[in-house]
Amino acid sequence: MNLTLKQLRYFDALARQGHFGRAADLCSISQPALSMQIKELEETLGAALFERSARQVRLTPFGEDLLGRVRDILRSVDELGDLARASSARLEGRLRIGVIPTIAPYLLPRFIGRLTEGNAALDIHVRETVTPKLLAELAEGRLDCAILALPVSDPALVEVPLFSETFVLVRPAADADLPVPDPDRLREMRLLLLEEGHCFRDQALSFCRATSSLPRELLDGSSLSTLVQMVGAGIGVTLIPEMAVAVETRSAAVSVARFGGVEPARSVGMVWRKGSALAPQLEQVAEVVRDCGAELGL
């Protein structure tokens, strides 16, 4: 049976995307080329892997049974590559890093520059998405590590704390001289938060001792930039992490205030799979992130 790793990767991509066009984009090939490879794989196996319709692609029962085994094979192949890379003490080869959206825009420009200094052979791939997706992709071997808020409390992962940062209050510029609200008062205000799925949303709600069961008071945004601009338009107030202040408030009519007493904060860290062959290299990466945090005053 003449199966190729390329075909198995295409099969995995199509199973994840459920759409030939998106899977082809993910694999950096044309849609006809992807379709041909999947057809050849099905002919080799003697069974259909997908049910095709005008709008979507679904796995057949046989395809569902095969998918888990294919992912095990791909994970094992990737681990062989990790072993080869781990034989060198230097940072080189492909490095797949996941980062949550409330960290990526503020840390990555500095971090990527520092990481690539003196490591010209390093090929960095960055994936920006919410924590649950990063953890799932780590478990599946699609990422080597992730930078996110700790703890994640997953026994299969190594957690390395890097730095802590406080959250600040962002409110309209006209409110700059008003007293800073305590958590109870903040809970009664029109609080702008990120959409469901962002851990930063949960952290802000925890500080306010509030829940998402206050739909009239809580308005959702897709990014910290959106939230700050909404505040500048007088729609409400929000919390943002300290590392985002310089970037997000420079073009908005807002004021920034710190909370008195115990300030809301988060611990930022890096995680990777226990037993990863890349652990020595990932520790070097974590140290670079820690240094970048220090340069940002965190």
C-alpha cells in the first residue's frame, strides 16, 4: 500500500477544516491539487474518507476511524523531527509557538526579534488563538509550546511562570478626575469585555466578582483595541493588561487609572508537553520571553 505522509497531512487538514478551499490554503497548495491527493488516498485505501456536499465536507465512518490513527502517525513523525532538533543545543529548525490574543500584539514584536538574533536557522511559526484551542493543539502535537496566562492545571504539561502584570482601568478621558471605582462599583458600571472564550474576560469578571449573567451591563468586543475604542466613544469602561496600555491608548480619547489596594493581575507563562524532546530549547525560549517582559517593565 503506497501511502505518503503528504497525503496523510492533507487528510488531517481537510478533516479539521471541513472545506477543501480552507484546507488547501492551510496546506499552501491549490484546491484541485488537494482534491487529487485525497482522491488518490481514497483509491489506495479502497474506501471513501469524506462525504462531499456543496457546502461542506464530512468524514465517513471509515474516515472517522482512520483519523485518530493518522494523527498518531503524524505526531510520531513530528516527534522524530523534535529528537533531531534536540540533538543540537542551538535554537534551529521549525518552532511552533502559540500565543493568546491579549499577549501576542504587545509581546511578539520584541520577542521574535530577540529570538531570531543569532539564531538564523530558526523557523518560527506563530499561532494566535484563545487558550482552549492552544491547549488542544499542544495535546495534538500541532504546537511545540504556548505563551498564555497561568495556571492551566493540565498534568500533561510543564508550566513555567515568566512574569506577572496588573490590569488597569480604561475609561473616557472626561472621567480622568473621578475616583477609581472599587470592584463592587465597577460591577454596576457598563463594563466592556472580550467575547466568551478569552481567559482575560474571566479574569476581569473574577476581579469584579461578577458573572456573564448580566447581559444588560456587559458588552462584548473581539479585541482589546475594539474595547478601548468603544470606551473612547463613551460607551463604557474596560480593563486591559499593563503590556497593552502603550499600544491601545495612544489613539483613543481615554484615561488610564490603577486600582487601589490589591490590584487585579495575571501570571504569564509558557507551557509545553511533558517529555518533549525540545524541552532544553524551550527553556531557552522561555528565558527570552522573561527578558522581554522585564524590558516592558513587567
